[in-house]
Amino acid sequence: MKKSKFFVWGIVAVVIVVLAVVGLYVIPKVKVNIERPYTAVYMENGDVYFGRLSYFPRTTISNVYTIQRVADPKDPSKTSLQVVPLSVSVWGPDKLVLNRDKIILLGRVGEDSQVMRIIKQAESGQQQQQPTGQQQPAQQPTDTSAPAAQQPAGGN
């Protein structure tokens, strides 16, 4: 009876070890495609990012878009804001690792917002084509006399 108990427990232990090894090998290879919503991230330094936020193992944002200020070609005294993919920047990152202590505000990007329309157009590879005389939805005219972003009180 003792030998059969040890034999059964031995088989159970071997099965558990085999399942653990197979699990450790197979699980990292399985890609679960969980669609995370786009989030707007406002940083302490005034930068605004739009992308898919992840908190584990570090706070990261992927599929990143940002706001860029550009001069209006018709009136150089005015500027416009454009939402552009960060991947077209000089260093072209595919994701950013964020310092959680420097995040001021997080908000989900609305499905019907101008930002989401721009992101969907960029993801589908469509070029924004507007009739002459109309502004692209990516641009919002701004007053150049106003600061780009207000620094929070006590900010670095």
C-alpha cells in the first residue's frame, strides 16, 4: 500500500512539473489580442499623448500620438495644433515608458472625438482630404500669445 501511494504521488508530481514546464513555454507564445481603448495622458511638463495605455510591468503608452504646434502658412502670426503620430518624429518610438509621478491627468479618448477620427484615419492609412477653404480636423487654430501649456503650481 505504501509503495502504491508513493507511486501515485510521484506520478502526480511529474505531471505537475510537466504541465508547469509546458505552460511556461506555451503561454508567452500565445498572443492574446485585448484591445485597449485610446487614452489621453497629460504630463507635468505640458506634453499631451494619446495612445493605448498599459500599467504592467511599467506604465507604457503605445500607438502614440501627440499634439504639434505648426505655423499657419496663410497667417504666420497664428499657429495651429495638429495631432501627429509620434512614430514620425526623429527618434520614432513605438512606445513610451511613462513616469507615473509626472502624469497629471488621464482620460479616455471619445469614440466620436476629432482626435479619434484622426487616429482611425492614420491607422487605416487614409490621407486627410478636405475641400479647399476648410481646415483639417487635426488642426485647431490657437492664439500665439497664449502659453503652450500652463505648468501646475509647484511643478519642476
